[in-house]
Amino acid sequence: MAYWLFKSEAEVWSWDQQVAKGDAGEEWDGVRNYQARNNMRAMKLGERGFFYHSRKETEIVGIVEVCAEAHPDSKADDPRWDCVDIKAVRPFTKPVTLAMCKADPRLKDMVLVNNSRLSVQPVTDDEWKIICEIGETDPS
């Protein structure tokens, strides 16, 4: 199973809004970066990801699951843009900040640490376990 990280500005789309969508989930729309789009195209049903608040808090606040594989972004006029649907699984017991990730030498190669601007990014198995450990959250 692959793991991912989805970034959202809390004032645009927050963890609480994601949770409110329930099992139906929500399109992860509006992504207009080829690398991020290609990451979504690679996702499989049931894969997990971190929900990351960017801008003010810059922290991982929850775990989400892909509930619909890549399909055309309903908010795009251009057929090149796809998205996936994700649903909330559980909140983090303790949010994990970008500063915490940067301070942990085990995460020195993490995409978030080295390219914090990419809105949808892969997370390795080891990074997944480490982040969940730091956040005192069950990785399964």
C-alpha cells in the first residue's frame, strides 16, 4: 500500500469540513500541478494519506483514505486535470508540525521537508510510521 500527504489551507478546506463529509468523502479538487495530479493518478482505492493544514498551522492533523480513484476534476474546464475523492479516517492524537518533521533526522528525505509546496505528495512506509509515532496515532 502506498501512502500520501494532502495539503489544504485550513481557511479553504479544513479537517473539520473533511470529517463532516463522512464516508462519502469529498473530491480533492483544484489541484493544478502536474506532479501532484500524477500522484493522484497513481493512487488506489483504500490507500491512506495524511491531512495537512498548510499556511498558518502547517501541521498534520488527521488520516484520510482514498474512496474514489482518479477521475476528471468536476471544477476544471480542462480535461487534463484529475482528482481523487478522500474521506476522513481519524484525527491525530497530537498534531505533527512541519517544524517537528524538519527537526527529526529520520525524516530528512521526506518530500514535505524538502518540497513543502507540493500539494499532493508521496510518503514512504517508514515516514508513515514515524509521523504516526510522533503524533501518537495508530498507523493502521
